[in-house]
Amino acid sequence: MTNLILATDSYKQSHFLQYPPEARTISAYVEARPNPFSEDLIFFGLQAFLIDHLSTPISAADIDEADAVCAAHGVPFNRPGWEAVLADHGGLLPLEISALPEGTIVPTGVPLIQVENIDPRMPWLTTFIETALLRAIWYPTTVATLSGKAKRIIHAGLVGSSDDPMGQLPFKLHDFGARGVSSGESAALGGLAHLVNFQGTDTMEALIAARRFYGEEMAGFSIPAAEHSTMTSWGEDREEAAYANMLDRFKSEGRTVAVVSDSYDLDNAIENIWGGSLRDRVLAEGGTLVIRPDSGDPVGTPVRALQTLWEKFGGSVNGKGYRLLDPHVRLIQGDGMNLRSIAELIDRTIEAGFAIDNLAFGMGGGLLQQLNRDTLRFAMKANAMRDDAGTWHDVHKAPRNDPGKESKAGRQAVVIEDGRLVGRRIEDAGASLLEPVWRGGELLKRVSFAEVRARAERQLLG
């Protein structure tokens, strides 16, 4: 279990000595600043942080440990302050956290969260949680945003080539990223963020996170699938037998099964084994065989494979004039997939006359790991201070050598203007969309995963 007192940057241990003596309340907000990656984002992950981290009270042992660590580390320690949190608040942080609804599509530069201390003795506490709060928010929000951008791209391809775009969409992008992330918690939160947009995943920690934090009994699904070790252990001379075993074990039961088929020669596997010696079995049995190329050009290889599969298995032409493979066979491309290559593969597939129904996409490290806090330029900044007379004063920074880092002054509200979310000073706004979700250890508003999904899809796809 993490000691919340130590889940921060070292320099924050000294900040209780740095605020003005008249400070009673500090307000701070979290936003993603304008950035090259995306003009908007899918806000997600706060409820998991509130339940998993802020719901556990600090203990006397936590205080003792933090005191000893800080003394040896060379930084001050606010023992009286933390002892007051324990004695007067049961170890739960006396903070009020307001936020937009999770799953909301938010323009960059608009506050997502606002935090204030509710014990006037502890103005230092608001920004003390910056480190823990930011890393709990920037990561799932960035993954959800990346996955959402892929969803828009794939949806557009389906709308142009499929008779059933929305029926196809939920399983079009599969998460293979669990092994490529830095921790199990990252797999859980990043994998769950992807499931805001899709329902296909091999990241099982995400399923547990959905249950624990958002009440979703089963958020994602997968199928039996081969890896290279289970195919190559048969040896090249028994490649056909390895594939036949997959049909015996899974497809004969009417299940969908994915088989990696590039262990030796992908073109030979498709043309002479799947489309040759095993063709009749593939067509005669129930379920669907999903062939997985896993090497070569991530755009040219799957398009070539589709052409061969059409020659060997045939199919039909849908209402939009695009070729649809026999329903017993499909293709998934997971190697080399990112936003650019997904878009290129969709374009090339449609140019070749095939519906996007024939394809699914997979992403691994590119989905869950190849991003950081600066992808969406996340930041938490103080914006107001209330003094001992009850007066609020603006707090902000305005570095002349980097205007892009100027922060917002005054407590914030989020309102809708001309159909778009914008941040405004609370004095200049009416009712704010930033609503209290947490106060002094109590979760005030619980959102279900179904609500998050529905909100995101409604706004994402219009």
C-alpha cells in the first residue's frame, strides 16, 4: 500500500512553510494545455483515484515513516499538519474536489478538476496532492483520447464502406498493450481507458479495474488466439497440423479464433494452407477464423492478404459496393499499428474495394505506453487564495519568456458558450459544470462505466 504522504515530489514537503501566513484556502485546477496532439480530450480516471487512493486514510505508521524518510532525505516534514489530518479528519484528506463528468469531450485549455482544502489550517494540502492526482489523471485521459482518435478514424472508414458501421465498431480496435507498460496499475488504468471507446482487450487487469472502480461486471472481451510459440513448437514441417489443431480445439465449437500465420511464410500459409488444404474445413465449420499477419509492411501486407483470401474464399458485395469476405474468415492487423498506419490501412483497403468489416486492428505499446504527461501537456496550477479575512485573491503565473505556460487566475467555472465548453472565472459564470465529487473522504457522486462510455461515444461521434 502506498504511503500517500510520500506519494509526492520531495520539494512539496517544504511547501507548508512557504505560503503567506494569512493563507487559509488554496484553490488549484487541472487542465490539459493546448498541444500538437489533440484539440480535445476524453476526461477519464478520477473516480478510480478517489476510490483507490484517497479513500484509504493515512495512519500513525505512515506519519512515522514519512518523518523518518524526510529527515534522512534532507527535507522538512510537517508532522503537526499530518497529525491534525489523522486526529481531526480520521486520516482522510480534508479536500473538496470538483470535476467535469467523466467521459466528457473537453477542449484543451478548459479546467477538468478544481481542488480546495476545507480545513483552513491546511492551505498547503491542495497542491501537495498534485503529483499523485496528475499521474492518476493524465495517463488514463491520454489513453482514452488516443483510443478515441482511433475510433473516429475507424468509424469514418466503416461509414464509407460498411452496411452496419455501429454494429462493427465496438470490436474494431483490440488492446494488446499489457506487456508493454511499466506496471500492473498502468495496465489496469490504461487498459480501462481504452475500453471507454472499444470492447476488445487482452489486458485483464483492466477488467478488474472496471469492476472495482466503476461497477462494470465485464467491460471487455477476447477470443482464443495463437502466439508464435504455440505454432512454432510444432515445427515448420507440421505447420498445417498446428493450424488444424486450432480448428479442432476452437472453431469446430463454433467459436471465433485468431491464428498468427507468419511464423515461416505468410503468403504460403494463406494461399496453400488456409486457402488450400484446410479451406474446406474453414468453410464447413462454424465460427470465424481470424488470420493475423505479424510482420512485414503493416499496410501493404494485410491488403495483399485480403486479396488472396478473396481469391481463395470468395464472399459477397455489400450495399455500398464493397467486397465482404465469406463470414468464416477475417483478418486482424496488430503489428505496426498507430493512428497514421490505421488511417493508411483503411484508405488502402477501401481503395482495393474491400469493406472495413473484413479487418480488425490491434495496438500494444503504441496504445498504452508511447505517451507521457506532455502528450496533452497536463498541469495543475494554483489559481486563488482565500485569506484570514475571507477574501479571495487571484493566484497565477505569467512567464514572459513562455506565454503558453500562463495559468488561469481566479477560481474557475466551466460553462457552455456557443455549444463549446469554456473556462471562466467563477464570479463571471452561472452554474458551473464542475461539480463536487469528493469532500473530506466522501465520494459524493459515483459514475458507472456505462455512463462514461455512452457520454464519450455520444460526443465523440456526434
